[in-house]
Amino acid sequence: MSKQNYQIASITKTEEEAIKKAEADVKRETGKDFVMIAWEKE
């Protein structure tokens, strides 16, 4: 099995807005607050 290296993702304002929208959609559907964390493969 190969190692997977991840780093905190560099995101644009548009990507940040999409993540926040997804969080709001999940809260609306579940009633729970979830936080999405952006990681990306190196």
C-alpha cells in the first residue's frame, strides 16, 4: 500500500463559498452542524 500525502488545500473564494453552501445544505437536511475541511493530495 502506498502512502498518501495530503496538505491543507489552497482554495479560491468561489471554492470557499461552495464549501459553505454545502455545509448549509447538510445542516438543512440533517439538522446538524458539520464542518468540511479541505485537504488535497500532494
